[in-house]
Amino acid sequence: MDLITTGLRQEGDDLIERRSQDVAPILEYAKRQRNAREFGSSEMKHAAKIPKAVIENYIARTGISFHEFMVDEKHIRAMLNDPDLSGFRIWKGRV
């Protein structure tokens, strides 16, 4: 399950929201699929399983909306080609 937890804390006049997600099951799933070479056909590859929290973090860091993320594939490519996110990759080919 992709459970995301949300916490709130107050710092002075600011209310800070913190969201987190246990990504270990997703990393294990990607590893199993990758090792079993279960990434689809030559026409359609399952490149990765990116957790919601990782996408939310990318959106916050880049200052874009979710809509912008979804319609401009340069953002998805950036995430798929980010070495720090390689554990989520299933098919390791060039995207």
C-alpha cells in the first residue's frame, strides 16, 4: 500500500506540513521486477514505479504544478534518469 502520512507542526506563526511515505516496499517491488526481467515488451516498457511522495517532492523542489508534471514529459524523464532514484527503476534502458 502507498500510505502517505501527514504531520503538522507550528513554528512561530507558520504551520509546517510534513508528508512522508515508506518507500521500502516500492523499492523491493522494483528490484523483484527488474531481477525477473518483468518490464514489458519491446513496444511498451515498464520503466519505473515512482512513489507519490517522491513525485510530490520533485514538484515542490521544481516549483511546478502536478498538471505541469503530467503534461511535460521532460519532468518524468528527469526523474527516470536521476541516479538518486535508480532504485525505483524496473527497466534500466534509456528513456
